[in-house]
Amino acid sequence: MPVAIQIDHRNSKLKPQELLAFAKRAHAAAKLKNTVTILISSNVKLRALNRSFRGKDKATDVLSFPSANDSHAGDIAISAEMAADNATQYGHSTAEEVKILILHGMLHLAGHDHENDSGEMARLENKLRKALGLQASLIDRTEKLSEKPKANRIGKKTVRTAARRVSRASVAKGRGRQTTK
């Protein structure tokens, strides 16, 4: 069996057989050859795993744990609570969100790392999510949320031009005085 799923959470909206069927497709799409186990659990469990393995004392939506064992690609842990929150925020079902997280985790197990690959994983995830019928990828959403609005940069020339327009309008209305440059 290439993929196994354990739902250790009370979210009754998740259908194990539907998620398992998707996970098998994602497993093949990520070109993984060995087994993968997926745990869908609580924020408390993901926080404990994140603290133990990454030194970060906070819950997260998905964690991937590559294996050194030749017959096992690794494990994926997903927070059902964060998946439900994200699903509400992005306007789709919790099951859809779990599928997005499964694909993301599978790509990490296949050796991809979006933090260090100049967008390679993001491009692959976009391609695969479209092929698998998923909405926006996790990387796309994360990058959009982390983008800071660009400050309005007004050059000196733009400021002078705007000041002249205001000045001309004031003069035309008889409220200002005209200056020559």
C-alpha cells in the first residue's frame, strides 16, 4: 500500500476514502515510489510535533517528515483545525484544503523545498494542482499573504508637477498667486 491515512480528529466532514483516493493520485503525481503515511490531527498535536522536530512552539497546517528508510518515503501531519480555518478563509471545503496540504506534503517528501529552490516547487505545485483539480496552491497563498503592500513612491518631478497643477488651479480661481520658475 503506497499511502495510508489516519484521521485522529473529530471532524466528521472528512471522508477517509475520498482523501485516500486523492492521496494516491498525489503520490503518483509527485513521483514517489515508497509508502507515505498521513496523519490528520489537531492543532495541539501539530504544535507538539512542530516544537519537537522544528523547535517552533506553534501549530502549523502541514508538516512533512522524510524517511531514511528505503521502503518508506516519509510521513505527513496535517492540522484538521487549521485546514477548516483555511477552507473558510479561501472559500472551499475542508476536504479540498486537506487535499492541497496533502499535495504540498508529498512534494516535500519528494525532495522539493520552496524556501530554497527559486520557485521550482511553486511551479510544480501549480502544475500538479491543476492536473489534480485543486484550487490555489499553498505556496501561492502563503506568498500572497506575506507580500507587503508597496509604499507609494512619488518622485520629486511628480511632486513638482502636482504642485504646479494645484498652483495653476488656485490662480485660475483667483485664490493664489502665480510664481514663475
